Amino acid sequence: MLATNPIEELKKRFNPKAAKNVSATYLIQITGPQGGSWVARINKGQLDLITFEPAHNISPDCTISVSVEDLQMIMAGKLSAMTAALSGMLSIDGELGLAMQLVPIFFEGQGMF
């Protein structure tokens, strides 16, 4: 089962070994209860995950938008991110390749894309 909120769950799932060759900044926008916007900076195996504030003036490499319900289904393995993206439940703005790199980092073994 998921942690109390999706961002805490992502922190728990972070796989630094899978992220060792990744350097990117993501804006994660989650709608619904316990939703919000967060900046995830991944730099060579390190994760910095902070609440997004417009004053931060951050230019993400990739923006991912999803509802909390759909994200929970993805995390539980009941919905693939590719299916969610193709059906409009999950949107990606920026490089699709960067979004795909998140699969082994947060969802190892789930075959999300």
C-alpha cells in the first residue's frame, strides 16, 4: 500500500543505483487530495525533492501531470504509465525519454512503459 502521500512514496521508492547516470529536473504536478507540485532534481544517483514555489524560477527538463488517483494506480501496478499517457490520464511536457528514465528509478520491475 502507498505511504500517506504520493511524494513520500516516491521518496521511499527512489533507486539511486538506477539514477546514477541521470541528471535532470522534473516538475511533478499531482491533482486531487494530497496533490500539489514538486520539483524532483535527480543528479547522478541523488534525489532532491522539494515543494514547487513559483518564486523558485525553475525550468524543468520534463513536466509530468497526473491525478493522485491515477498515480496511485500506477504505483500499485494496476495501470501502466504508457496507458495512462496514451489515454490522457498522465501528461508529459518535455522529453519523453526523460520521463521514461523514471521507470527504473521509481518503479523497478513494473514495466511501466
